Amino acid sequence: MSDEQSKVQEHEPKGVVDLASVLYVVCGIPAMILFFVVLFGLVGICDGGGTHFPA
């Protein structure tokens, strides 16, 4: 049974670490988080001012 499992593990596709994937994780994800924090912060500020800005 362990021989079958080792054969299956040998044929599993491996991930590739290239520059694009590293830059996406290091720069892209924090940039998206910052964008949404700023977006919802601005919506909250505008709504707090009584403009009732739909989001």
C-alpha cells in the first residue's frame, strides 16, 4: 500500500516558484488589502457625514 502511495506522490504536479508568483504574494495581496481598507474607510467617512454614499 505504501508503494502505491509513493508512486502517486511521484506523479503529483509540483508548483513553480517564479518571479510573478513571488511578486503577487509580496506586493499584490497587501496592495489589495490596502485598497479595500481605504475604500471602505472612505465610504464610512462619507456616510458618517450624512451623504449616504451607496457602497
